[in-house]
Amino acid sequence: MSIGIRIFPLALFVVVAGCASRPATQPADCEIAQRYITASNTSNAALIAPHLADDVTAVFLAENGKAHSVLEGKKDVLEAVRTYTAQCPSCRSTIRCLHATTNATYVIEDVVFTDQDGIERHQSAPLIFERDGDSIEAIVYYPSPDAADTETP
């Protein structure tokens, strides 16, 4: 299990909050997160796979900061991606890179989707990528409890 995942989840988000006003020092530091999100938006797990380490861990936290689900290994993470994209084919993400260190990238993911009533909605949530070079070793996601209507002109 990755070092960051053993850290108390609240501490992760204190770090993210502290970085919110500081952009990454180098745009290249955020590229791996952007490549992952771009691949995710294709809904094609085969395009996502090259960005993930074989032993990748994905932690999805609940609103209370406790792990809601933990996925271990590329196979399980890609299966979750397939399930997610099947359940939400309209979902498209962009990211705002907050801060990047040698081993981690801290972003806010903005998701736009159309709900079952045809209303376009959006939500934002912190997302942390731990990495080793160009491979993502861990993903920590703190979901947004609310989705908001997107205003139309």
C-alpha cells in the first residue's frame, strides 16, 4: 500500500486546501494527471491502462473521510472505470491542478454530466495522484456529496 494512503485522509485534504491558492511550480508536473483524465474521458479502459502502475491502488473516500472502497491492482481499477463509464456515459471531466510535488499531484476534478431528467449538472472534488515517473501508483478521490445544475444562457 502506498505511503499517502496510510496517512489519515483528513491530513491529505488539509494539504490540498493549503495548496489551493498555489499553482504547480511547473506545468509538466501536472501532465500525468491531465493525460489520465483525457484518457478517462474516452471511456476506453485500454487508453487508461498505460498510465497506471500494475499495482495501482485507488481509494474512494466517503463524506466522512473513511475509505468507501479500495481497489488494488490495474485490473480492478480498469474494471471500475468500465462500470463507471457504463453508468455515466455523459460524464466528462476536466482538472484544475493545484500543486505538484515529486511524487504527487493534487487537483480538483470538475465533472459535467446529464442526469436522468436531461438536466446538465456539475460537481467538483479533490483528487490526488501519487506517481512514480509516468506511472500512477495511487489515486485518492474524495467525492462531492452534491451536484449542481449548470446554468444555461
